Amino acid sequence: MADTKNVRSCKLRASITPGTVLILLAGRFRGKRVVFLKQLESGLLLVTGPFCLNGVPLRRVDQAYVIATSTKLDLSGVEVNAKINDSWFKRSKDAKSAEQQFFGDSDGKQKKLLPAELIQTQKKLDRELVASITKTPLLLSYLKCSFSLKKGQSPHLMKF
């Protein structure tokens, strides 16, 4: 019997549509507000801060780790590159000799530079998003500030 995996992307929540402002619940950028761009083939959500506003770059996020807000952004002037898919986020593996693998890296951690294509794509998306964000009053400052709960606040009783 052959082992075959049939990978299906999970169904997107009805509250999440392109342009929806989401709140990240876990990870390095928890509490940050981001803009949803599209769903990838793997079922993950493609989101961005924009980076120039709140420091969140293009990222893949599982929809279980976001809260969808009622705030929507018009993405008519924003073109999401078709090349941005799951393979676009794969990291290249550096070839190491057996000796380096055994003894470890004696130089310590070196800062890896991002590819120029990734930086250009991020800047282009940021320009287009900020242009549409500035059309809505107070949305710029809304995306800059992070979400947090105070004592006595329950997220399941809130309307986002």
C-alpha cells in the first residue's frame, strides 16, 4: 500500500478577507496589528505590518493564532506578487563540512543578510499599503500601536 499524503489547505474563516486587520496572538510579534493579504496554498495566511509602521515583515501565520478585527482596508491599489508563495519563504541551507558540523562554528553566530529581492518586495508592498492606509483617518496610528489586555478584560466578551 502506497503512502500518499493529500495536503489540503484549511478553509478560511469568514471574518478574514483580504484587507482585514488582524491581531497576532503568538510569536515574536504578538500583540501587533497586521494586514491580511492572501491565503497561501498551505493554508497559512500571508500578512504584513507594514514593516515601516510597526516592524512586522511579510510573514506566514496560522489562522488559529490571529484575531480578526472588523477594520477593513481597501487593497484595490495593492498588488500582491504572485511569486510570493510557501517556497518563497524557504531558507537556503549552508553546506558544512563534517568537521564543522562536529566541532560547531568557532566564529560564533554571523548575521545573515536578507536577499535583495525580499527587501525590494517588502518596500514595494509597504509603499502601496501606506498609500491606502493614509486614506482612512486614524488607521495609521491604529496599526502602529499594539494590542494588550488590562486587568478584568476578557477577549471573548469584546467586539473587535
